[in-house]
Amino acid sequence: MADAIRPDSADALAAIVAEAARDGTRLRLRGGGSKDAVGAPSPDARIVNMRGFSGVVDYDPPELVLTVKAGTPLAEVQALVAEKGQVLAFDPFDHGAILGGAVGEATIGGIVAAGVAGPTRVSRGAARDHLLGFVGISGRGERFVAGAKVVKNVTGYDLPKLITGSWGRLAAITELTLKVLPAPRLRLTLGVAGLDPAAAISAMTRAMGSSAEVSAAAHLQDWNGTPLTAIRLDGFPSSVEARAAILTQLVDGIAPLADGEAARLWPAIATAAPLPTGLPLWRIIAPAAQMAKVITAIDGAWLLDWAGGLLWLASEDDPQAIRAAAMQAGGHAMLVRADASMRAVVPALHPQPKALAALEERVRRAFDPAGVFETGRF
Amino acid sequence: MPAPDEAVLARRGEIVAAMRAIVPGEGVIEKPDELRPYESDALTAYRQPPMVVVLPETTEQVAAILRWCHANRVKVVPRGAGTSLSGGALPLADGVLLGMARFNRILEVDYTDRLAVVQPGVTNLAITRAVEDEGFYYAPDPSSQIACTIGGNVAENSGGVHCLKYGLTTNNVLGVEFVTIEGEVLRLGGRGLEPAGLDLLGLIVGSEGLLGVVTEVTVRILPRPETARALLIGFSEVEGAGRCVADVIAAGIIPAGMEMMDKPAVHAAEAFVQVGYPLDVEALLIVELDGPAAECSHLLEEVEAVARANGAVSVRISTDDDERVAFWAGRKAAFPAAGRLAPDYLCMDGTIPRRRLPDVLTRMRVLSEQYGLAVINVFHAGDGNLHPLILYDANKPGELEQAEAFGADILRLCVEVGGVLTGEHGVGVEKRDLMPVMFTETDLAHQQRIKCAFDPELLLNPGKMFPVLHRCAELGSVHVHRGALPFPDLPRF
């Protein structure tokens, strides 16, 4: 890849983008590089290192609002809010471990750009549900502001939703404002071993539909040698206790896991750590009720998160077959990890129907008419 | 609003005939007296009968209407139940009003994936009614929920008193079917938790009918919390109430609802519904907690302690559900109660950082004296969303204009202290001209180009949201260097 440029002000970045638009250079935006190995290699793109945009701009815990520069490491942001008894409720995680890179490099801007959300996403919402506003440099080389720094706002189009998960194809985010929430006082994980996928999905569905207010629910094909269905309750101790009683009524044989095991379990689920690392890794999102069919249709090692709505799949099966199975279930499949030769021919993001793809293209051109951010990576 | 196009007005007969060819029978309304009910939404200060009202029943009819209007360059204003407080459904003299009221069926409820698939004309409350026997509900609850439609909620990204904990419409919608101005039917999202590709669903929600017409909505439904209880807390000063709200949140508690009323609002509401509000307080807080009974009783104690520590002069805790509902009855009657204090009122909707509340209320009182118009305040205190109600009399010459100027000053104040023009009602016509207070021309151009990506002829609901209607060609200029477009391999539109 060509040499990286490292701007440290919005003006400098705007000038770089405007110049690239004029002379036909393509720009690949990079935070900590934890997701470098996602998408097709783009050797011709010039890298823009966003780490120069770093630091906290404003944090007032009782307002539930945090504004940071986009290149601030995720770990720093998480430590900062933890100090005030708060969390990023969408449960973001570092892709470093998944993609064989270093852990701790992921930036908050990269998390938002990739729409990364972990196990509690099923109950607390995704990254898009917690991004309140941002400052960006569009492909026009212009600085613009979208959204705001308050928790409730419907002024103008909801560009924070659009920018989340757009993978750096609309604008470079330089600063962002997130909704933060109180950290739960207590986390309790209950587990039941030995369920088959259909029974596990059924148990998780019953739990999600109950008044137990489940925070996260996952099913692992193999945890310490047996299948494990894990359901987490977060909250005030008296509440967690009452809700645990509801769960034990609802799911035969479910019982609390030891704190140490639970603390290992959830990060492992978030990063699909129990799955073999030598295989292509897919992330399939579909309605939970249909997910058992996907598991039956495809060979591979897997785990279920989001109460069955997310399937992490390590599989050498035909990519077309995997995507077809996901679509049949009413979902889609993203290729998260594969070797460079596979990534060069299999798109990371699930291809869209033609009419929708055309509309997306028009929206991308609205922000980036010259295609500065069209590196061929996606 | 944009001046009506005489050429389009002259083609009225042809346009009505075209609509009748698509929607037979009573689905096309054109007689002046029958158009009158459609001349405004809940922002009644603005009225304009549409050229014609069309009430389609199928997605195919919606697509055919839009296709025809697009081919014939006729503007279209979509409408749900007409409860918008920002003039989002204000008709155009030279436009077709596309009413979605006949899309009133609940198509499917799925308790396994906890979702409901409904047509856009279904009312917000009807979704909850359809699932409550199974112990579920639809969380966003705008005050107009008995009347407002889910299609309108999607257009405006409606909130309600419970949205601090449960989110706005956008956080509770999984997918939509929508029709573009070209008449193309697209699906965004679906039944899974996240759609593939760009989050166009997130863009459609809250787009105020400017990007397309939604013909089906898939919403998340939630299990009803086991219990809900509320506290009614009186303060002798607004500052104490403000600190109490901040301290509740700092204690790690996100209440299901947290509402504040100022003294005039308390008096107005109590006179209207007599629910036993204390009349000797400067600010009244309603805090609702929901969840398992054990959690509620624990948190009630914590909130009460926080309230006492901040100088609460009275605390009542609901002992049964009737009492909890009574606590809310006054708050929910605040708007009609204001209607008894003055012939007319304007309801504002700014959001501020909560820490600025005492300052904002003080400056609002100064403005109130300057304009000679009374204001009463109800406030979604948890999320900083203010609803000042400006009381006026439209029959007194100039008073509407004064009230609007006062309202605009309040919204400028909200932006000045770090807040926004609208927390849940939408920009519409009402706040359109204030957009430059919050956004620069470059910011607005980035939003308007999205409009151009969906509707380059600006036919869908024009005159709403944006202060200046730039032609898309003006906004879309691409840098051309040495006569060559960069990246000639990219498809362009």
C-alpha cells in the first residue's frame, strides 16, 4: 500500500480529500488498522491515518453524552466511561483478535464506521442506536456536521444512522458524539449445557419473550467440550435475582455460571474466539426463528449470539451457498475473515438487490461524487 | 410554501382523472368542501386545501400514483392521520395529497422473533392493542398515540414519554417497504436485527415524507414489564428538580419516564383533571420505574432518597396502577389544559443539555415578559426535551406572529445552549426557516443531496425541512479538472 498520510486537523484532512478528488487519488481511511484485513485488498489506495484525531472533547456523565475525536482508541473510551460507572451499551469489541492483529488498536471512529456491536446489541441496540452526532469530511473535501450533542434529536435527516456501518465510503469521521448509559451494578450469567441448536434457539426465544429482561443470550456449539446456552441478566442485584428466578422457571436445568467463567465467556462470544482461526469467518444476521435452517444447510463450526439472530460461522463451504442460505433465512452474510486471494474475489459485504444497490450508489455519490473513498475494498 | 405552479393548477381536471384511473370509487376526493378536512394537520396555524386527495389501498396503487406524478411533474404530500405538530403533512395547492389511512391492517404478529408487520395507516396504539393479550407492547408512545399512525411515526421518528429508556421510532423499526417517487417498490431491513449495506432504513425514518412513501412497517414488540410504579415529587425551586433528575441518572437509574412540569403547567393540569397535584410547588416531577416488582420497590426508595436530598417538598408513590395512571393523567392533559387558558397555543419542541435547564427557564420567563405572552412548560426531563406551550389568541391581530417569533427565540436559545430545534416533532414547515441556526449551508447541502439521490425533481413533500429549495443540479456539481471527470470507471447518476 502507498504511504499513509496523518492529518491532525479537519482543515488538513479536508484539503487532502479535495486534492485527491481533483487528481484522482483514492483514499482508504484507517483508524487503528484492526480491520485492515476486512474487504478486498486495495493496493492503489492511499491510506489516511485517522489517529491524529484523538482525545476527549466533552464528557458530562449525567447528560449521558460523550464527544470524542474519532481516532481515540476504543479501549481508552471504554476505560474513561467505566471510571464514571457508565458503558457503551452497544458493547463494541476489538477486531484485532479475530483478524490476527494486535488487540487495543481499534479506534472509536473505526467501531462506528464498521457498526460494531457485541452481545448486548440484542437488548440495548446497535452502534447506530447510540451515535448521536458527528463531524465529518465528505468526499467533496468539505467539513460538515450532522446530528447533535443531545440524546433526543430529530432535526434534519438522521445522518448518524447512515454513517454508522458505512465503512468509510461516505465521509471521514473526525469527531463523534455517543450516548452513554449507566453500567449495570451486577451481571449474572446463567447457563444450560447440552441443548441442540433448535432447543437452544427455543430456550433463548422464550427467555427474550419473558419479563426476565435478558441482556444477552448466546449458544456455543462447543464450550469446554459440550454445547452451552448462556443467558445474561444485567441490573440492580435485587432485580437480577428476581429475574433469575423467572429464567429458572422457564428453562429446564439453567443455573448460574461462576463469575470467572462468565467473564471469559462473553468476550469470547463477541469475538467468535471459540471458532477455528484457520477458516474463513462469516457473520450471518437473520431472524432467530430461521437460523437453525442455516446451521443445517452449511458445514462448519459456529456459534450463535443475539438470541439466535447472529451466527458466527467458520466454514470452507462455497461462499455462494453460504450467502444463499443466509438469504433463504431472510438475512445476509458478511465475510469477516479470509485470506487475501479469497477477499479479492468474494465481496465482504453481502451484495444488494439491483434497485437497492443503485440507490445506495446514488447516496454514496451524494457524499463523494468523485469516488475518492471508492477504493474497491467493498 | 413554494408558490403554486399555475401550469399544474390548470391541469387539475387531467390530474384528477389520472388519479381516478388508478384509485377507483371514493378513493379520490376533489370537491372543495370535502377537501377541507385535509387542509391542515395538528399545526392548525397553517392551512391549505390540497388540489386533490387520493386514498390508495394497495402498494401497487401507491406506486402507480407516484409513477404518474413523477412522469407528469406533479408534487405529492404524504399524510398519515394528520397529527403532525410541525406541519409535516401540510398540503400544497398544486399537489396531490396521498392519504395512507386505508392501509389499516395488521398483517402479521410474530412472537418468536418479537415483531409485528403492519400497514402504515395502523395507529400506534393499535399495535399495542393487538399484542397486549400475549403480554407484549410497542414501546414508542407519542401523546397522540390513539390517533397517530405508524407510517406518520416513521416519517417523523416520533418519540414519547418512554423514549429515554426504550428509544424513538427509529430504534424500534426493523424494516419497511417503501415506494420511490419513480414508483419503484423497495424493501429496507426486514425481520433480522440489522440490514445489509448502507443503513438507508435509518435514513428513511425521520425523513418527513421527503424521500419516499412507506407502505409497510415491521416493528419490534417488547414483553410488557412486570410492574410499573411512579413517584410524584414536588420542589420549591426548579433548580432542585433539575439536580434531582441529574442525580437519578448519576445513580445509574434510567427511569421508564421522567417528566417535569413548571408551576403554571401544574396549575393548568390540576384545574383540568383534578388528580391531586400539589399546587404550592415551583416544579413537579413524575418519575416512572418499570421492571420486576423487586426492582421497582428498590428503585423507588433510591429515587425518593435522591429527591429528598435535593430538597423535595412532597413525595407521593403510587400504590396501585390506578394511582400511577392518575399521576400521568395531569401530564397527558397538559395540552388540552393549555387550551382552556387561552384560545390558542403553540407547542415548541427543542432539546437542551439538561444542565442548562434553570438558565433556559429563566431566560424564557424574560422572553415571555418581552412578548407579553404567557408560557407554560412541560418537559421530558430525562432526555432534555422541552415542550413550552405559548398561549395566544389568534383572533387578536398580530398575536400569532408574536407567538411564532417568541417560539423561534426559544428554539434559538435551545441551540445556543448546545441543544437542537426539535426533539421529536420534526422540522416540517414550522422550523424549516430556523435550520440555519443549527446547520451551516455546507451541513444543509450534505443533507439536501440525499434528497436529490432519492427525488431529484423535488416532487415529494417540497417546502418542508429545508429553508431553501436548491435545485439538485446546483448542489451536485462535481469538480472537473482539465476537462476530465476523475475516476471515469465509476457509474454516475
